[in-house]
Amino acid sequence: MRRFYKQVDVAAADGGWQVTLDGRGVKTVKGLPQIVPTDALARALAAEWDAQGEKIDAQSLPLRDMTDYAIDIVALDQAAVAEKIVAYGDTDTLLYRADPDEPLYARQQEVWEPIVAGFEKLHGISYVRVSGIIHREQHAATLDKLRELVAAQSPFAMASLEAMASLAASLLVGLSALDPDADGVSLWQAASLEEEWQAEQWGREEEAEERRVKRQSDFLTSRSLALLART
């Protein structure tokens, strides 16, 4: 699609903020006004539009896509989306460790255990750690607390959280990343620990490395949606 606008601005609209293209408010995929809760998020969205060249590259509008999802999908049924997200808490990557006699186990203990233990202490819950890949259910009280934490998020934070939990295969990492003081890169590196371990053992492939870089970028962009939307 060719660029069809010249001027990109941000304007106050119905208790929030909206990007305008040549004075016309941007709408979502489903035709709803794309009104966001903060000036910061609106300006980040505007920057995506302003950076377009003669042709619009849809792949370079990730915040636009996630914002549309938050408004068109999440906001209309937050309970259903929350249940999808909580499912990641019962199969969290950081809880599935190698056997204690394997070298990988020591790395997992070093990197993962402080994150898990800190999250447990912060929220007063207890996780079941598993050696191997056979699924074991988490405590009902733990899942209830995770459900409570997820349900408390705004549609924008929930959209961000769903993307991060999916990319990291870890709700624990996703929830931790919602903290503005958290180190998003370190959390992503923790989530991809096993992939990094395999690369160290068997060597790196160019295509695999490109995918890793892209997934990290997607994770951090998803996190930025939640942080920019904080009111």
C-alpha cells in the first residue's frame, strides 16, 4: 500500500489519545476508534506511522497491531483472554528442569531459580518444579493467584502479557516483565536459556540466530506496549 498521508499528529480524544493522519483519527482493524490511554503510547504509535516511506510496510507497525488486538479482541472479553494466558502458568518453561546430574541443570538453577523464587516470595505462592518433560499440575492456589494477577491487567497490558508469555513459553517471565523496573533483556535471555545452551553445545546457525533476534525484538516490543500504556 502506498503512503496515503502526509502529516502525523497526536490528539486528545474521548478521555484518551489518538493518532491522526492528515487530521483523521486512526481506527482499528474492526473500525473502532484507536484511542489509547496515554500520550506516550499514542506518540509511539505515531512514530511508527511517521517512519513509513513511500510504501507502508505492515511488518513495521507492531505496536499498531497489538493496540488493535487490545481494543478489538481483549477489551471485549478480558475473561476469556485471561484464561488463555493462565494456561501458560501450568506449563511454565522455567519450572521444567533437566535431571540434577545433567550439566544443564546447574545452569537452570543458576539463572531460573532466583527468578522463580523471587516471584514466589513476592506473590506468596509456591511452584512445583519438575525434572524432565512430563507434565505435573501446579497447585490450585498458585493458579488462582496467577489468574488474579492476569485478570487485574488492563486490555493493553493483557495483550502485551499474552504475547510475552507465548514467546517465552512462560507466564512467570511475562508477569515479571510487566514490572517497569525489570530487565526485559535478562528475562528474555532466561526464557531462551535452553536454546542458548544448545547453541553453545552444537554451534550456531545463521537462520536460527536470526529467528532468536526477531523473537527477542518481538518480546521487547510487546513489553513496551504495556509500559507505554501505564496510566
